[in-house]
Amino acid sequence: MAKMKTAKGATMPQDRSDPADTDSARAFGDEVRSAAGRAAPESPNILVIMSDEHHWGLCGFNGHKVVETPNLDRLAARGVNFTNAYCNSPLCSPSRQSCLAGRWPHRIGMWNNCCAMPENTVTWAHALSLAGYETALCGKMHFNGYQKLYGFERRPVLESNEAGELFHSYGIRTSHDWTQPLPYRSHGGRNVDDSGADTDERLPIFRHDRRIVEGCLAELRAKATSPDGRPLALVCGTVLPHPPFRARRDLFERYAGRADLPVNIHGEGLGDADRSLRRHQRMETNDYSADDIRRLRQAYFGLITEFDEYVGQLLGALEETGLAGNTVVIYCSDHGDMAGEHGMVGKCSMRESSARVPMIFSWPGRFPEGRTVDAPVSLVDLYPTLLEISGGSLPPILAGGLDGHSLLPLIEGRAGDFRGNGVFCEFEGEGWNHPRCFLREGPLKYVYNHTAAHELYDLASDPLEQRNLIADPARAADARRLRSRIESFWDGAAVERQVLETQARQKIAYCRNVCGDLGW
Ligand SMILES: [Ca+2]
């Protein structure tokens, strides 16, 4: 995290005018024109499997004793498992666009699920295309404008179904308005009430995942049977295990009586921001029981195992087609789910269950097998990692603007060469009317709540974040240092102004003229 930026656009990379950068950009353009479409012969295929809302610890490969994920476990056993990986914002659109752009959400204006990143953002899909890859996105990426490409050549299966349902363009409405006192409440409480077994027909959201995975299987088989000389970079974006917590009936029954109870299910001792989020989720009245939370988790475990079955099909297709030996498989989720922990359901919290994600890299014969990496890393690191794996490059003026660092040194056991030093995650969406963020450095996690008390946790001794150390004199020096680090590149007041301006624009430009009203 060597490059510190302010929240304002003045230090954005495109505003620099270093002649050397301009020359290098021109040279890069010449290089691209001559090399596009010709990947290095050794460039591997790349399959990125990105699930939605998979709690980092609810899987066999990260030690859970109940949740069955045999296929992900197999992937981890033949690859490198990052046990302290994070998203950069615990919400679909900001997390995903930040990952694709390789930049923190405040640097691309991705505040909430109604924003869209600038059309000319150069994503890692662009970078892989320039490196000679065929690039395809199947399923969810929550671009807000589901027909958008953002550097992918094709989207064989869109994230919306044929009726335009599901993750359609959220840009036609506004996110929660921070000038108003939380009039909108998300589905947390309703999810608890509604959790259980799904009907045999399954909800449309889960039926569409089937199409997404089938689209990916077809892409892999087509690449194997009619190779066009280019390696394939394929993204499989499922909605599973995202709620509603309605598991396939057989999987719901498989976990009957087996779901564990998370910590602090009635949300005691939380700070202002998480208390506000509980109200937003309709959880603050505590009118749910331990059995209710167990039932929700029973269903969630079923959704995770259903997703894992899809992973098994994808890995099986790689093996059947002979592509497995030369394909890098990457697994990650866009954020986690509180699943009842600290009295919350869903995401949007800075807490581990919401912001931490599973992350695996596998390349048989090239990457180590069975390695575990505990260094904190995040989804913005994916971009430079993919550049290095693919042999691709960006002009320095763009490469210098990336906020992540290649994970290859960690993957290959050269930890001393890894340039990252901590993880930054922020949230400016719904549930609390102010921005917040955290910086994790080593075992310490500093949570910066703009306008409210800050928090400090030592995850080595307190992995469930039950002891806020912000007032502990023994931790004062650490707290000052971490706060200062955050303030060197993230300005809470400036971010808040930008969010309010965006919400005001969304409200007038979309809701007044399209929806005919100014609210939800
Ligand atoms: Ca999501």
C-alpha cells in the first residue's frame, strides 16, 4: 500500500502529466496494436470463480466442521489458500468494480449498488484482452447496466434472466439517502423469518445460477474442442450462496440439527454504526430466537454446499477436457455474510464475517499445493496478480494507479518480495449515514467511523472482535499510527460530501424522471 491518494480526484493518475508517462503510454499503444491477439505460448487459461456472499470461514478448507465444501477443499488442497483475504467494500457493486478496476471504491466513485464506475475504466478484463486473451464473463458482476462489458469481449450469460429480473440495472433508482433517517430497511429480519427449504422449482435467482454454470461449462468445452490459439480468461459469477436463505430441500435437510450458533446473536455492545445497521436490517428488536438463527444458518450452509457442487462441475469440466493442467483457477467471493453473528444478517458491516472472503489460487504443476498464506490481502490485489500470471502489462501511468500488489510472491513462497502492507476496506452504502473504513495491518484492525467513535481489534487474540481496544492506553501508539495511515489517503469528510452529491444526483436524474418519485 505504498501509493497513498486523497479522496479527491486531484491525485488521480490520469491527472498527472509526466512526459515520460505520456511517452510510455504511446509506446504501449504501439505495443498493443502489434501484439493484441497474440498471447505468449505459455500463458495459461484463467478461470475466476466469484461467488456472492460466502462467509470466509463457512467452508471445510478454512476449518469449519459442519459445512461441506468437498470441491473447494480439493481446490485448496491443490493450490494456495489465503486465510486473511478481504473485499474492499462489503457490498456487491462497490466490491466487484473495485476488484475489476484494481482500485479502492472511493477512487472510482463506487459508493453503493446504484453507482457505475466510469465507462473508460481499464479493468483487468481489458488488460487480459490486451495480453492476447479471449475474455468472457458468465453471470453476475453487478455493473448496473447488465449489458455492459467493461473490457470483456463477451457475456455469454447475463446476470439477469430473460425476463429482466434479478440483478438488472440498479442505476434506475437511488441508494439510501443519507440526508434521511433510514426510511429503507433491507432484508435482514425478513431473511430470518423466511429462511428454510426452497420449493422444488427453486427461486428464479437460483434457477439462473444453473444457466450461468452451464454457460461456463459450454465455454470450457468449446475452448478445448476448437482452440483459436488464444488462452481463455473466463469469469463465472454465481449468485449462490447469496440469500434468500432458501436451500435446496435435500441440502436443507442434510444440515438439520447441525447448524452452530455464532457469537453475540443479539448484538450487544456494538458501536453506533453497527447498531444503525441492525436497525436498518430490522434486527434491532431482537424478536428472533437462537433456533431462528440456527435455521437461517442451516439454510445458508445448504446454499454454500449447492455452490460447491457447481465448483465440482467446473473443475470436472477442466479435467475432462484436458484443460486442467494449463488453467489457473481462482476462487473468491465479493464479500461475506454475518449469518447471525453480532446480531446481524447480510453484509455492509466492517466486521470480519462481512468483509473477509475466501480466496484460493490453483495452477497444477506451477503453484505450490496445499500452501496456506496468512498475510492480509484483498481483492484489489487480483489485478496485478493477473497481470503477472498472464504476462500482460499496463502503461506505467495506469499501472501506477493500481491500489493492489501482485500476490505471486506469496503464492510462490517468496513472502519477502510481497509489496503489500495491510488491507484497506471502506463502506459508503446503506445502513449508516456516514462513511466508514478499516485498515488491517498484521493482527490489528483499525475501524474508522467518520463522525462516530473508532474501534481497534487485535484479531490474533480476539478473532471474533469482542474487545474494542481503542481506549486501551497500551494500544494508543498503534491506534495513532493506523489512524494516521488511513487519514493520509482517505478523508472521511471529503468522501461524505462526494457520497451526498452522488445521492442527490441519483435522486433527481433517475428517480424523479424515471420512477416519478424521489424515494424508494
Ligand atoms: Ca454481493
